[in-house]
Amino acid sequence: MTIQRNPKTFRRKAGSAFAAALLTTATITPALAEDKDDIVIGYAAAVTGALAPYDSPDGVQCRIDQINDAGGVLGGRKLKLELRDMKSDSALSATVGQELLDMGAAAILSPPTDDTSIPIATLAAATSTPVLSVGGTQPAFPLAMPTNGYLVPYGDNASASAAAQYAWSQGMKTAVLMISHDVGSYSLMTPEYFADAFEHLGGKVLGRINYNSGLSDYSAQIAEIQAMDPKPDMIFGGLIVPEAGVLPRQLDAAGLDIPVYSTDGPDDPGVLEISGKGGKLLHFVTHGFPAEGSPLAEFYADCEKRGYKVQNIFFGLGGDAVTVLADAIENAKSAEPAKVNAAIKELDGIEGITTDSITYKDRKGIPLKGMSVMEIKDGKFSMIEPIKPDYVAAP
Amino acid sequence: MGLVSATLLRSLAPICLLIAIAGLVMSIGEPYQIRVAYIFFINLTAVFALQIYMGGTGHASFGHAAFQGIAAYSVAILMTPLALKRLLIPDAPFGLAAVHLGAVPSILIALVLTGVIAYIVGLAISRLGGVAAEIATLAFLVIVHVIFTNWIELFRGPRAFYGIPSISNLYWGLGAAIIALLIAKLFRDSPYGVQLRAASDNLLAARAMGVPVERLRLLAWTLSGIVMGMAGILLATYLGTIAPSSFYFNQTFLIMAMLLLGGMRSVSGALCGTLVISIGSELTRSLESGPVIAGIDLPAMFGLTGFFLGAIIVLVMSFRREGLLGGEEFEDLFRQWKLKRKSAADETSADAPAKQEA
């Protein structure tokens, strides 16, 4: 049966809907600040899209709630979060950044990649408004925007150097690097930072093997490693889920007892299941571990009590971002963007949530932070030791 | 009336609409709304480009975002200041690390280069028909993306290429969209466009009438590639930062949804589809963050934009498969409306004397 529709009626209806939409747009106003004394923190977050796992609006909001409940900053002024979804898109990221600047944000928290953060920091540079990437570990962002671009986590160069230091202390002398172009500079540059630090310590890189991220079979790469003579003591890569689980699992199945090292990519509960028995081969350096009694564990517990759901370590980094801003605002004795920006550059050894010490002073926007070396034990993540690299590869 | 003057006359209404949008946003819009309008003009230019090829040949193209990327990276490599380029791409081949050109030559070279690449790729694609042509455009997109992410010395790989001088403003966007509109309309109404559309309706009949189908497909592909390049240049010179991910599947599906929604056979449809999706996305985006409407504080509803886009596409495809305008241009609709009014008036005037006689 064919349904006949009158095109005229359809167009008239469409016209009315369009006019109604325009009218509604005109009547929408952003939620007004309850008090004009509130200090607006803008957050251009990847709430949806491919980057969503690496941002944490809940972690940021929970830390803001904690600070406000404890009396706020500057003698009673409250922090207020203005959250906008940039949908993992660089053009929308700039639009959202401008929207937050228009609202008079004292600082802006930005998405985890350089191509989504740089446009925001470029716009914010005119008012020297600081822009902090909550989940970004790529040093490229603060290097491109030295006046107002910051990372909240350590840079990949620092974590790779820490991994090299730990590997060397475990007697690893030779390594093979896993290189991929699929996960931004994380999978491309992190192995090179590792190589720099590893060779600085006296280690030797035997070769580089290309792979594609996201596959369920890495037997070709494993065959290549198997055929190497001499065999490497270890494998290093900027791995993420699933390869961070698949690679050790297949290595174990192939009877190769070669440990796999990485940085924060494997810090996801999915790895525990995927890696199976091969999990014992995986070691990685990450932002922090919620050990009993640690500030991170306390933060998680308090936030869960407040009704937030802790997803991954980026929840803690969201908390760190707000801590950094609150400390900078207190030190600047002002919420003026340029003064907050100047104060961040002077932060030295403040206590964070994922780590006991965060330093921005003389660090060119890439903070010096304590990290944790992790392994998988009895099907759970377990911390081996805290670590701070003595030598950090140049970004 | 000649083709050019007739096209200009027919394009007057949509051009006035675009100028009105730009004027309204510039006079009362907040700075971020100006950015929203700029992105609208970039997407509109891209959708017009896609319409030239898809509207003419009837083939879907998944590869056009690649042209946007090629032009964007070309201006980025040519226009970025030398000091920054030494940091970003110190080992660029062909001595490009030491080349710095002004805006006009960079843009012209980018458009010519995009046109040449489109022509070469088009030599293969224009010989294919139906699904084979569509798969080939998809393959082209993937190949260009792989080159962007792997030729690190030239494109910085998956990392962002930043520091491109942000020289364009909303008027650039408006100008590019108007040029794209005129090119798309000129091509559609030209003998080439008419022949190509005829070939997409009935290939055998068109060939029998002597229509050089392959040559016309190649022309449409190359022309739309160059217009798509304009959209890429707009993006690079406004954001100042580009990365391969900006020219891949997300962009492909967005502009395709805009075109299909409006109706791919008409340029006016392309404009309507882009308008509806842009306004709808911005409206739902402003609802997402939990605003206050008429005193009611709404909850945050992130993901609403995706839901809106999906819902509107499903609805239109279910109830109006030919798109909102059904392949008609504004002037066709106006003519139909006038004819209907005239016939209604004729009917009433014919009725009146009959009544008098009675």
C-alpha cells in the first residue's frame, strides 16, 4: 500500500516546526550562576565520541563539590562547573571553548588530545586564560601553547622514562618497540621516549615492530619477535585496550616468557579479562593506584558516597585538575584568568589526589608527578612500587 | 536569458538567505555563535560540493572528506610560518620545510593540487558505476587517511598540525558558500549537468543519445573535489589546527546526512538539509547542558544531539525518501505554487459567471 501525502501540508508543518525551533532557541538561557561571586570553571569535555573514556566530568564535579562543601576558595567563594560536550570533534571543541570564554571562565579544562586542546588554548591566549588538558599525556599540547597550555597528567615522556627506569632495575638490557600510528602520538612517540631513556641508562633497542591498534590477533608481530636473534629481554609499546591484553595473552600462549611494558593505556579493567593467564607478563606505569588509605582511595570512596560512579583513573585526574586550579586561585588571591595562569606556573609540590606531589614550576606546562608501577596479580591490578624518574626524555 | 544570468537570478533567494544569516549572527550573535555560523558555512560548502557529484551521478561518495583534508594540509604546509615549520616538520620532503607563501598563492596552489589529485583519481572512479564506484570512493578516503597518518615527515602523522595563520572570518565562510552554491547550480542546470542526471536516471538511453557519461562523471568529480577543497581551506584557516581525524568518517557521514536529508538531487535541498541539521544540532546541544527554559531548570542530557540526528534521518528516510525538497529547487517549488494559485483562481473565476447565469 502506498501512503499518499500532501507535500504542501508537509512543507507547512515543516515550516511551523522550524519557526518553533527558532523561537525555542531564542528563549533558552544557560543555567544562571546562583551567585555572581561564583568562580566559573569551564570544561570542554569529550562526554560522547571516541575520546569519552579519557575525560571525567564526574571526577571534576565531585572535587568541586568537596571544595565547595569545605567552604569554597578565597574565603567563601564557590566554584561552579560549566560543562559542555565537544563530542570528540576539534571544530566543535573550539566553538565550545569560545562559549566557555564568553561565560567568563576563570580557567578551562580541555579534552585529551592536542588537536582538540590547541584550538581552545589559542582562543584563550588573548585573555591569558589557562587551559588544562584533564586526560592528555601528549607533551605536544603545552609545547605548542607555552603561555597557557598545561597537562594535568604527567607527559608520555615522563611515564616512558619511568618505565625504562623500572625495566632497567629489573635487569632488562634489550628491548623491542611496538610502534603504531593509530592512537595519536601516544602509540607513536611514547616508545621513542622509552628508547631515549632506556639507552640513556645503557639499554639497547633491538628493533621496532609495526602494528595496528584494536585488533584481536597479533600473531604476526609475535612471530617476528620469535624469529629475532638474540631475543629481546622485554617489549615496550604505547598500548591500549584491547592490544594491551591480547599481546601478553598471545605471547603466553606461544610460550614466550617476554615481559610487556607500557604506560597508562592498559589501566582499564577490560585488560584483566582480555589478558587472561598472559596478564602476568604485563607491567605498566600509571598515574596512581587507589591503595588502602591513599588520597585516591579516599577520594573514590567519598565520591561514591556522594552518588558518583568511578569509571577509571581519569576520574582521579579530574579531581587533580580542580585541585590544581583551586590551589592556583588561592595563591593568586584572585580568580582573574591571567593571575590564575601565572599562579599555576609557580605551583611547586602541591598534594594531589592521584599522587602526593604535583609540580608545574619550571616544567613548561608538563607537571612533574609521582607515578605507580603496576602489575596484574590474581586477576587484579596491584601496585609494585611508586616511582619518579631520575632522567626524563626530552618531549 | 543565458545560463549564467538565469542561474544568478535563480540563486538570488538562497544567497539573500545566507547573507541574512551571516548579517544576523554578526550583529546580534555572541562570539561562540559566530563560530557556530562559521562551521555551518564550512559544512554548507562541503555539502554543495558533495551535491555536485552525488546529485549529478546518483552515486554516493564516501571519499569527499579526503579532498577537504588534502586542501587543508596543503595550505597548512605552505602558509605556516617557517620558524614553527622547522619545529613541526623539519624533515619535510621536497624542501617544503623552507617554503613559506602568502595566503592567496597558498590557497590557489591548494585548490589546483586538490583539483589535479581529484582528476587523477577520477580517471579510475568515473569508469565505474553503482556500488563499485561507491566502494572506490570509500577506498580513496581510507588511502588518503593512511597517508596522512603515516607520512610523518610531511603531515606529522596522527599528531595535530598547528600554527596555521587563522586569517579567515565569517565573511570568508559566507563568500565560499555562495561561490559553492553558484558552481553547484551552474553545473546542475548546464547541459553537462542535465546530461549527467539523465544518465543517472537511465544509463543506456543516455549513452544511446550520445551522452559521454564517463567524461561527465570525471568533470563532476573533479569540480566537486575542488569545491570540497574550499571547505578544507576554510577549516584550516579558521581553527589554525588540523589533524587527520578531522577528515575521516565523522565528517563524511555528517555531510552525507545533511545532503540526503535535504534531497541530493537539488542544490536547494542541500541548503535545507544543512540548515535543518545545523540548527537542530545547535538547539539540542544547548539543551544538553541543562539550561533554564521559562524558569524550569532542565537536567543535563548529554548525547541528545546524536539522538536528534539519528531520529531526524530515520524519520525523513522513512517518510520522504527523496529528501525534504524531493529533488526540487526553490524556483521549481515557487513555480508549482504559482501554477496552483493560478489554477485555483481560474476555477473560482470560471465558477463565478456560471453562478451569475444561474
